[in-house]
Amino acid sequence: MQTLKTAIIFFIFSTIIFCKPIFRNGKAAHNKLLVISFDGFRWNYDQDVDTPLLDYLAEIGVKAKYITPPFVTMTSPSHFTTITGRWIEDHGVIHNLMFNPETLQKITYKKTQNMSEWWDNGALPLWITAQNQGLMAGSLHYPGGNANYSGKTVNKALAETPDHPDSDENEWRDNIDIVMKWFNEDGLDFVTLYYGEPDKTGHIYGPETEQRKTIIKQIDRTISYLLEAIEKNKLKDKLNVIITSDHGMTTVKKAPAVQEIRLSNYINFSDTVKFDILDYGGFGMITPKEGKEEELYQVLKDAHPHLKAYKKQEFPERLHYSKHDRVLPILLYGDLGYSVNGRVILYVNKGDHGFDNNEMDMKMIFRAFGPDFKKNYTAEPFDSIHIYPLMCKILGVIPEPHNGSIAVTQDMIFTAVAEEPGETNDNNEKSK
């Protein structure tokens, strides 16, 4: 039955793979674009599970071997890199938490989704850029989609509520139906859709578990529903789809198997620390009390064999993270699997992220299909900053300054799209 279903879907989509863009008066009539992010979908999650639809997407479109997210490998920072094409130190969404080291305020991830002051730092997301150039855009649960950017909001936007059901398969399908309506009835050209899985399952149970395999199968079924919805809504010849993620996931190392990182074993918080963002996976930051920075740094840099501690100005350049005013004076991250705990160890997650983006467990998935994408094309690994100019090229949007390059991804798309007159790399801006 599954083989027959796959064959039917293949027939449905075979007619669109070789389509070239239509040109009117010398200018391309661009197709629509849907970007779907499955939070925490590690690059190899489909390799130990039967995923016929994910495999099928590789046949009818593009599969990258893996994608490297930006550092820090967290949800809000990474998603905003995708939608802006900027390194985190350039766009300023440096953590899942919104915080203020002076007032000691910390605001949780889902509550930040409606707080424009956390997102609107001068880097314009593609939704707004597309709207400024005459297109219509939408965001369904995608991080940053409900913010106000220099007085402008996304045409259609829904944010997650604090009690949002991350794993409800029926709700996933409802979201696809909403997106199809946005394209067909509301005339949207570009939509981003976010799902909170397999991240939630990876955190609770760990990435190397049957529970994680079960949620990957659910994602595969959801892709089947997506393909059917595209056909039902007569969008197969004008809708491109990119499926990606924000980071991977690794197993958290716990005592007694290892010596866990607990900073209170090495420092006196009341004497040396003014404010901290700790106990949040593999990454943390500290604002020392006045006159205590050097003392704190000297202790922490040699405190634990699997802890890396840096002064902000000495943080590795390759991570493109520390050159933003929001970043605190001392930065910490653990080796893969080592959580950075502060005063006590209350951390219960069995899986986590936030680690060095060079680690393979932090890499993520990429699939793409539709009328502008080549068929059965395997792309070499690339950084997620390069997704932004690819999206701009498909939509016919002139990008804002960004850190990516269309040269990295242009072989995924048909020559007529890649060589269309207009911006290629002229608007690139290297991280300062």
C-alpha cells in the first residue's frame, strides 16, 4: 500500500520537476515559497527510521548532506539567522531567553514571541523585505514572526501560546491547512511554518531512543499530508518547499558516568556574579560584579576539563557570536553533552543542544522540492546563512545585506532561476 501511495505521489509531482520559470516582459513570474522548520531535527534522524516520504523528497528534489547552524545552537537565534541571513552577532537575537542584566529580568522563549524589542535590532527578516517589495508573507509559529519591525508586521502571523501542543499530529495537519488557505485564498507568496518537534521529544527522552524514532515517523506522515494538500489546493506547479531545522540534538552526559559541570564547585556566586544565564543546556553567560571579571575568568577557564570559558573579546571568531552588545562579559560552553549548571544541578533533560556548531550532533536536515528545484540532487554541506539568499532568489526579492551567498546554493535550482537578471552576491556583507 505504501509503495502504491508513493508511486501515486511520484506521478503527481513528476510533471512539475522539469518546469522552468515563466517570463513575462523579460521578468520572471516567481513561484511561491513555503519554508517548514522541524525544531531539533538532527541531520541523521532519518537514517535509523523508515521514512519513505523524506526519502521520496530527495528523489523529486534536493537533499543536502547536512546543514551547519550558527552558534549558539538554539531555537530563536538559529531561526532568526535563517530568516535574515545574518550571523547571530549581527542580528542580536542571542538566546532563547529575553533578559536584562540590570533589572535581572528573564523572559521565557514562548513569551518572547510577541516582544518586538527582542527581535527588532535592525536586521530585517525576509517577511518584511518581501512585503516591502510587493509580496505577501505569513508566519505560522515561526520564531520572530509576531514581532514589529520598524513599524511593520507580517501580513499573516500566528504565534505559539505557552501551552501549545507541540506533538499533536492533528494540529500539525490543521496548520498545513491554514497555510494552504493563506496561499490560495489570501494570496500569500511566502510563508514560514514551525513545528516544535522532534526537539521536545529529544529533550525529554534523548535522541537515541524509540520515542524519538516514533516522532520522526509522525513527521514523515505529515510530509505525506503536505504533498496531498499541495495537490488538493492546485499548488503543485507554483509552490516551492524548503524543509529544514535550527539545530541538532545530543545525549546529555550525567553522573555517575561523568563528572558534571557545576560552577558553584569553583566560584562563590554571591561574591563574584551579578547576573547569569546558566542552567540552559550546553551554553551560558555571566556578568561579573564590578572588579571581579578577571578573578572569575581565571577560575573558570581551568575549572572543569570539559568546560570552555572565554572573555567576550576573546571568544572564537569562527563562531560569529560575541560582537553584540547583548552578549555578557564571560561566555561558557561545555564539550558535547556537558550541560553548564550553575549553583545546583536540577537539569532533567536527557537530550540537549547549545554546543559547538562544529559537532556533528548539532548539524541539521535540509530538503527542498518544487518547480524551481532540480530533481534527485544531493548538495554538499553548507551553513544555514546561505538559505536566505536562496529564498530571495526563488521569490525574486532583492536581499537586505546578509552574510550568505547564492553561489553556495544556486546549483540546486534550475539555470533559468539561478541566472535570472538581478542581485546575486552584491548585497553580501561580511560579519564585522
